[in-house]
Amino acid sequence: MFLCFLFIKNCHKFIIIFTFAEGDFLKYLCYYKGNLLDRGISKLKKKSSEAIPLIQNFCDWLQEQKKSPNTIKTYKRELEKYQEWLQERDADIHHLTKMDIQSYIYYLEAQQKSVTTIDKTAGVIRTFAKYRGKPELTFGLELKPVEKNNDIETLSVTEYSQLLRKVKEDGNLRNVTIVYVLLHTGIRVSELCNLDQSHIDLEKHELIVQKIDEQRVIPLSNEAREYLGMYLDSHAYEAVFVSSTGERLSERAVQYMLKKYDVTPQILRHTFCQRLIDNKIDVETVSRLAGHKDINVTKKYVKAQMNKRKVEAAINDAFTNKIS
């Protein structure tokens, strides 16, 4: 197969003929007035689409590893961005080197990406290298340490009462129900958006979170049950939470709605867990209700409670008049 082009520069006509060689190479011949001026061979730039099967196979593997749909979606997006970056530098994701990975990290730093973002991206590439059977590619990477914030942001009784009051004042039944469900069940925003009507049993006061590898049954508070009942009576769609056009509500839509009230789904989830711990519910039960795979994640709420009480005791002790 060959392609022929007529190229005119400064009134001179040049004929360039491209022929495709075996593999990823392109030969070219340049003629002027019937004379061969130049010839050469160059490597073709691989298209990003060639990496799609590999990335898709990786996503299938992640699913086998019981990763959540959101995690898989994030990993896929980050790998596709990495592949595009590699492609611009005549490299590809099929033949990764340690230098390719380290250079990408330096590039992200130059783009002023946050340390947390870079750390998460490196984690995606680290998992991909493990999938490819080459975990050593990510050993010893130069990464700025992430400053971990052990503080858990929760709402006080006054704060979440004010939140509920504001949402109710706006008069949107769906939004009120969303806040009650997130606050009184502690489910993740992804789990909220994936709820179907079959996952709600108002008679038993139960909400069911159904995943590939687990099923959690969470008791419904009286308020959550009441608003769920009223909201579900307002539509007949399979999804519990829907948009004005009847489509399943997206996570972004929920986050955007809550942003108006200066709160996030994660804060509501933290508040649920912290309130249960504060009310003497054992760590194992809270861990099961929250769907924590590692109980140490749940124990941080106990530590937060202990730290708060320790500070309160210290303040009381410091300002108590003692008679010697």
C-alpha cells in the first residue's frame, strides 16, 4: 500500500510517496523533477486505541478482585491519561519502564498537582504493574510524602439539626430524604445512587446494600423510613433516587446538592459512625453497618472520641480551683 502527495513550496513541486513497511514503520521517497531527493524510514506513532484492550483486561481483573465500579472507573480514567502522556513521548503502556513511571510523577509535580493526587495516581500505576507481573517497576519511586490528617470531620447535634432544618425549608422531598438516608444509615454516596426499590423494606425498617461480594442490612430510623415512604410514593421508577427526568441520580448530582449546604456525603457518613460510637455501639457492629473491610478504619472513631474526652478532662482539670 502506498500514498502519493503533491507538495508545493516556493513554486517548486515535490512528489512524496509513502509506503507502509512491516510492523510500525513508514518509508518515504521524495522526488523533484523526476529526481530522487530524499528517502527515509520512520517509526509510526501508536494510537491510544491500541492500549484499550490491555486497559480493559486490567479493568476485568480489578472486577475479579472485587473492586467497586467507581474504583474501576477511576483506574481506567487514570491509565488512559497516562497512556496519552506516554504516546506523546513515543512510548506506550505495553512496555513500561521504571523511568516512564518516575518521569510521569515528575511531570505531575511540574503541573502542580497535589501530593494526594500524585500519590493516588502512583497507586493506580502500582496496581497496574502488579497486574502485569512487574511490581518491581514501582519499587523505590521518588514520591513526596502525603501529610495524613487523622482528624475526622463530623457534625455536632446542633449542626446536623440545622442542616435538616435548612433542607426541609427548601421543600424538596427527594433532597430531604437523601440527607436522612446518608446521615441515618452511613452508606456511601455510590451505594445511595445504586439503591433500587427492592433494596428498601419499609415494613421491616431495613435498607439493603447489595454488592458483588457482600450484602449489608442496615436498620432504618423512624425519620428515614418516614421520608423514604413519602418519596417512594411520589414515583414508580426502579431506582430509588431519580432526577427530574426519571434517570438514576448520579453521585455528582448528590454532591452538588449537598455542597449548597456546606456538607459532603463523607461528612454525613463520618457523623453516622461517630454518633453510634458515642452512643456505646460496639466497634464490630459499627464496622459491619458501615461496610468497613478493615476494622481499624472503624477504630479511628473510638480514638477520636477518646481524644475529645481527654482534652475536655484536661481543660476541666486546668481550670478547677483546688484547695491545698
